[in-house]
Amino acid sequence: MRRLMRGLLLSLLLGATALAAAQAPDNAPPDPAQLLEAARKDMDAVRGLQDDTLDDAATLQLRKRALSAQTQAQEAASALEPELQDVQARLAQLGKPADGVKESADVAKQRAELMAAVSRLDSQIKLARLMAVEAEQAAATALENRRSQLGARLGEKVDALVGVQFWRKLARDSGSDLRRLQDFGDEWRTRLSGVSAGQWLALGAAVAVLMLLQFGVQRGVATLTAHRVAPGRLRRSLYAGGVLLTRTLMPGLIGHVAVLVLSLGDNPTARLDRWLQHAEAIVWFGAFVYGLASALLMPRKPSWRLPPIPDTTASRLAWFPTTFALTVVLAWVIARLASALQASDAMLWTISAASSLAFILVLGTALRQAQRKGEPPGDAPADASEADSEGDSGHGRSAQVPSEPPASLPLWLSLLRTALWLVLGAAMLALLIGYVGLGSFVVNQLVWGLIVLSAAYLIAAMVDDVGQWLLKRSQQAAAGHEEGAGGHGAHGARGAAGSGSASGGAGAAASATGDLAAASAASRTRAQAIVLLSGAGRVMVGVFAVVLLLAPFGEGPLELFARAGRIQEGLSVGELSLKPMALLQGLAVLVLGLLAVRLLKQWLATRYMPTTRMDAGMRMSATTLFGYVGVVAVIAASMSAVGVGLERVAWVASALSVGIGFGLQAVVQNFVSGLILLAERPVKVGDWVALSGVEGDIRRINVRATEIQMGDRSTVIVPNSEFITKIVRNVTYGESLGMVQFKLPMPLATDTTRARALILEAFRAHPSVLGSPAPNVQLDGINAEGTNLILNASGFVNSPRAAYSVKSDLLFDVLDRLRRAGLLPGQTPVVEEESPPAPG
């Protein structure tokens, strides 16, 4: 059985693919002449039908023809413009004929042909644009007529349905309506007689196969979503989408096959064929309504239900999807039949009123049962076994939900329920007193709004659930990467400690920390992109839902798409024309350019710069400057892609210079100062500087300010202008030698020669003291009291950062040597110069 189902499904898919391939249009570019001819025919038809007395359907058809003519004319003009530009370029290559010089016959002939082509193409382009403008005006006129007709219908009053005059008029006109219906029935009988027994048998077989496919696909969707999708809202939303798809396709395909079989007869009639096409479209829409209501209610599978509907309410409304969909199909099919038969006004009003009353009855009953309290009826239990058989077990909510006291409804829901009752009551009153058009419009709009909002809720929920699933996957991946990087760093540190290499352990820990930071940044970027895309998707769903809700008022999807075609012409702001494609192109250039600059900066910093002889500060400065230049170039390229020339940017900058000078003076000053620091490099990253009471290491030079790390590991943010306008002490600028110096008081009777030798021995014995320049000990003088001599000892080390620790080591060693030599009797105090501790 499973193989048979797979074979049937594969056959249907192959057949659908072949049919789509056979019906696929040619991808060749359209011929401008054919487009102009088609637009001319549509405009001739529009001119012949343009009349204020046309009904709504004819007015809508008229508008469609006008929009079609406008689109074809615009496409023809767009297709002819490149040809005109090509011919003009070829003509420009010939140049202007010289005065008094006769051209050769070939050149003169070529010039004449090109000038004739330019004239012909220019005339066709002007004609196409004129036709597009005329079509746009005709479409606007048709739209105004449609709105006027809508207002007239809403305000039109007929005899009250509860009165006698209405029914007398209906009885008087029913004879002609019955004769039209009999003629239509004769067409039906003729059409049915033309269908052979084999065709009926094929129809029955197709219906049976489609029903089996629906059953199998529903089971497959439930199994896939239960076992292939992680528990959560995504599982329920995907299952709801699968229910909507299967319950829409199968009835729609059955209706399509039935119409296809009925269209194979030998007695075609235009009226019956048009009605069959409309009926098929209505069946498709009714199937969609049935699938949508079933996907949202889920009366027998509460654990799969997507909206927060109580189980008792869903069980009471188990009848609603089928009843509501059948009401939609029957009401619209009968209305289309009455329109096709050109029934009398009384019959049209009767059908409209009856359809509206049927909708009011169905919606009122559903609203009444939805607000009832109590246990669910016994014929619609929450079937746990069926849910488990379709993969519902372990989904997150139990199929059997214990009864709980009903919670109070929120205020907005109570107000909405009251408003619905008022709308239904007002619509029924309008129908009964004779305002059938107004009452029917209100009911139809209510039904249409219910369908559109339900579909928008389902699509928005699916978009949000997919976004949440992707966000969760991204967070899990980041957490796994963090655990892996942490474990790798700990393992490297343990291995390095085991081998006695402290630097190896530090390197492994630093590498792990860098990996964690990179993974965290990438995770945040992905999360932000997912949230933005999810929000944009839901906004698009909401906008399209609003457009569909406004469709009965004259602005529908067709008008939206027609306006989208005019948006391609762009929005003119002065001499600047902003076109959607140009904006998208500029955005693409900006995003891709910034990404390329970021990748190149990373490559320079990690791959190329370490191979040069530059120090770390110079490498960082060069990389930062490259980033600034790259960003400026990318912004200029994106503005050029949009159509904004750099000369316009210069004018704008000139106009804003006064405001920038007053309002952003400090920001601009610091920015320019940062560029000077990166270019002249009086200070660079890694330097030990002191200014305005701040002393420390430069860690980063940003656009506006520089980060200085103090000796206590705190960071001070200093504006860049401070380094340009004030005195800065750069300890590590130029020769990076550090001087160790201290003064030692000695008694007047001290053997200075021996003391000097001991101090020099201490300097030479220390491994960090340089031999060149050589250390030196000088007699600085006698103190003010005249009791002690002052010996001044100095030496040099490789870095100023090592001077403080070397000085401390030397003092301990010198004091110890002098004490052992007996040159430091008693507790002779040591006098030292204050020296700030080296940061880091």
C-alpha cells in the first residue's frame, strides 16, 4: 500500500511538473512592437466600455484592462529606450558633417538610416508613454466609478424584507428568472450528456486517489512534524501549515479535475464555461477557508493547537470549519450564478440577503457557543489515542486536560465580542428594513476580515516560530562553541603546566579567550539578524493583511501591484531621483563593501602586518587608517550607486559646515586629531605616556578618543585633541632605554672609593643593567647639615618599564654589600627619589 501511495504521488508530481513545463512562458524578451499592439487593443476596448452605468464586475474588468495596457505600454517604452540609446551612440560616433566637405555615399547613407531610426524609436517611445498616461487616467476613472457605485449601493434602499411589496416584486419577476434558470439547466444537461462513461470513471478514480493521498499526506505531515521537528511552537505551526496545505489542495484538486472533465464535452457554451471557472476558484477558496479554520481550531488535537483557544471552546466549534466553508462556497457560487443568468434585481437582492443572513446565523452561533461555559459536548472529546497515533505523544501538552475554572476574559476581548454582536445585529436590522446593500457589505466585510486576519495570524506565527527556532539554534551553537573553546583552553593550560611552560599555558588561555570573544560576537550578530528578519517578515504580513482588508473599498492587491510598478520610476527630490532598484543596489554595495573592508582589516592585522618590520603600534595605526579610508570609499561608492554624485555631497558638506563648526566642533576636532595621531605617530599603541596628571600605556587610538591603561589596570579615556594641544611626555618615544638612578647618603668618614667600587659591582652584577652606556657613581655633594656625603648612582636598562624593579633590586644588593663591608654602620637611612611605578 505504501509503495502504491508513493507511486501515485510520484506520478502526480511528474505530471504537474510536465504540465508546468509545457505551460511555462518563453523567457525571451518581449517584442516592443507586440507590446504596443497589445496595449493599443486594450485601450481600444477600454474606450469602448468606459461608461458610468457599468456594474461593479464590469468596472473591475475595465480597470484590469486599463492597468494591463499601462503595464504593456511602460514595458514597451522601457524596451525601446536601450535601442534608442544604442542608435544615438552610433550616430554620435559619426559626428557632425564638416562644413563644405562632401561625405562619402556610404557614410551619408548610414547617417540617414541612423537618423531615421532615431526618429522612429523616439516616436514609438513617446507614443508608448502617452498611451501609459492615458491608461493610467482610464484606470483612475474606473476606480472612481467603482467607489461611486459602492457608495450608491450602500445607500440604496429597497422594499423591506418583512414587507409585502418586496415579495410581490419577487413573485412577479420569478417567472423570467425561472426561464433563465431552465435555459442554464438545459446547457448543463447538454454538457453532461457529452461526457462519456470513461470520463466519469476517470473522474471517480481521480477523486478516490486524491482522497487516499489526502489521508496519507496528513499522516505523513503528523509523523514528520512529531519526529523530525524539536518540541515547541515550531512543531505546532508547521503542523498547522501542513493541515492547511493538505485540506486546501485536495478539495481544490477535486474541483479542478471535475471542471476539467466537464470541459471535455463537445457542446461548449461561453456562459457555462465562465461560470465553471468562477465556481472552481470559489471551491479553491472554500477549501482554503476550511483548511485555515481546521488548522487553527484543532478540536480533536488540543496539544497541536496553535492559538490559545480553550479546549471546551474548540470542541464546541468542531462544526464551524465545515459549515463556514460550505456557507462561503454556496453563497458565492449562487451569487455568481445569479450574475451569470442576469437575474432580476429582486432575485439578486434576495440572494444577497439570504447569503448575509446565513453568514449572520453561522457567525452568531459560533460566537454564542464560544462564550458558553461548561464541559465540552460528548461528541467531540479530546481523542488522546488519535493524537498519539499521529505522533502527538510527548509534544508538551497532554491530550486530556483537566477541567479548570474558567478565567475571566481580558477587557479587549470582551469589547471585541460586544462589537461583533453589535455589528451582526446592525447588519441584520439593515437587511430587514431594506438596506440590503449596506447589510450585505458589512457581513461580507466581516467574513473577509475574519479570513484575512486568521491567515495573517497563522503566517505571522509561523514566521515568528521559525525565527525563534533559528535563534535558539544559534544560541545552542554559541554555547557549544564556548564549552569547546573553554575545554580546549583548559586542556592547553594543563598541558603547558605539565611540561613546565607557563608561557604556553598563558598562550592557550589567551587563544581560548579570543575564540570565545569571536564566537560571542558572531552569535550576537546572528541573533540580531534573525530577530530583524523575523520582525520584518511579520511587518510585511501585517501590511499585506491591511491591503487585503481594504480591497472591498476599492484599493486591492491589483492596485497595490500597479502602484508597485510606478514605484520603479522613483521618487524625485529636487534633481535627485531615488529609485527602489538603485536604493537596493546602493544598500548592497554598502553592506558588501563594509564586509570586504572588515575582512581586509582582519587579514592585514593577522596575516600581512606581522610579516613586516613595523612594530605593534605602527601595525595597528596602519590597519586603523586603512579601515577609515575603506569606509569612506565604500560610502562614496554606495552613494554613487544610488545616484548621488560626490559633487552634491561637497555642496551639502559646504552647507553644513557652519552647523558642524558650532554644534560638532569638539567631535570634528577630536576626529581630525585622531587622524593626525595615526599619521604623524607622536604617540602610538603601546607607548608609555603622561599628560595632565594621567600616566599609563596607550591601548587603543579610536576615532574620537584614546584609551590609556593606568598602573592599577583602570582605563582613562582621553580626547585626541589633548595629545595635539597639550604637552605630552612619551617615555617610550625614540630610544626605549630606561635609566635607574638613586642617591645614597654616606657618613663623611666613609671610604668613598671603596663604596663607589661596591656600588659599581652591584650594577655590573645585575643582568638587566646595560654595559653601554656604562653605569656611573658620582659624588653629588654634602647634605645641608654637613653630616653626610651624597652618592648619585645611575645605570641604564633595556626598557623604562623595567627601571622600577631593577632599581629596587639594586638598592637591596647595594645596601647588603655596604653593610657587609662595614661601610654602613648603624641604621643609616636610605634617601630615595620618588619614582612613579611603571604601569603593567
